[in-house]
Amino acid sequence: MIDHGMNNWLTCISNVGSSLIIDGRHLKSINQGYNKRVAFLMKGKANGYWSKRLELLTENRNRTMRDAINKSARKVINHCLLNKIGTVVFGWNAGMKNGINLGNKTNQIFVQIPTGRLKSRIAQLCEQYGIRFVETEESYTSKASFIDLDLLPKFCEKPEGWQPSGQRVKRGLYRTLEGLLINADCNGAGNIGRKVAATLGICLKEVSRGALITPLKVPLWS
């Protein structure tokens, strides 16, 4: 099960006791630096302005993004092969995180990071290696408690009075009903799996608390 974000570009947990986070902070910094540099070079210029310097800057940035996509997808597939994971479930709400106004700072960090292309690359590799790839909507997965089996409504179908039993707290942690602190993104990834577990016949009872509390964090570029 895969949840995508910013600082943690991909958070992956499985029902075989493993968990993995692909660190996106370096990529976020590169993308933000590119946007700031482009804004500086185009300041005061007419609409449609372009230059050799902007072309080179953009080409370098695009190459970095392609490399990040390929490396991240490979890390996910290698993790699946190593742990004999046969199904990848990717949480995705089409269009909800593209072209939206999240504030100037967050827009620079998030909207232009090519997570959609990464999803497509993972799907391609899954097909190549005989791994089932499933995409599912991810509404309320970050709010609901995976451990407490909270109801997971679909987008725009939240029942009146619905409340999660836990809550997200500072430093990327989620507090369950019993007060257990787990990784917030792992909680979301687990709930993404719950969205389709019954349909796909996936048993999530083997998702360990250790995987939810202490996921392995892997840098994009070692």
C-alpha cells in the first residue's frame, strides 16, 4: 500500500511486516530552488520571455526529476520482489493535488513534483514483473485510524457526524484511540489498503505495529 506526500514522497507498508519511506525532502528542495531561480530570471520580463539560461536550467531540472522517478520506482519494485509482495495499491485522487492553490510556498514544493509520472512508472514496472497494480481513491485515509478500523467514506460521501477515533499530531505522528503513536503516513498507507482489501481479497491482519511505528527511511540519492 502506497501513500504519497511531500517530505515523504512515498510511504509503503505491507501485510508481510515491512514498511518503507522514500525521502522526498531533497527532491522538494531541488524543485523549490528551480522555481525560485526561474522567478528571479523572469522578473520584469514580458510574457513569453525565454532564454538559453532558462532552457538549460529547465533541462537540468527535468533530468533530475526523471532520475528521481526511475530510482523511486525501482526501490518500490525491488522492495516488493525482496519481500514477495504480489500486489501494489496506490492511493490517488485524480486532479485533487494538481492545479490547486496551496499557497505560494507549497505550490512551489508540491504541484510541480511529478508524482503522477512516478505512479505510471511503478505501474509499468509492476506489469513487467508480474505484480498486480491497483489504484484507489484515498479520501479520509489520513484522518481515519487504521488500527481502530475507522469507517472510510468515499469522497463527498462522508456520513453526517463522522469523526475519526484518532488524530494526527505534530512531527508526522498519529495518535490512535488507545494513545499509541504511529507514523502518520504509514497510517494513511494502511487505510489505502483497507479501501480495497475486501475487493482484492487482501488480509491486513499481518500489518505489524513495528512497521507502522518505525518504517525504514530510504534516501532518493544515496
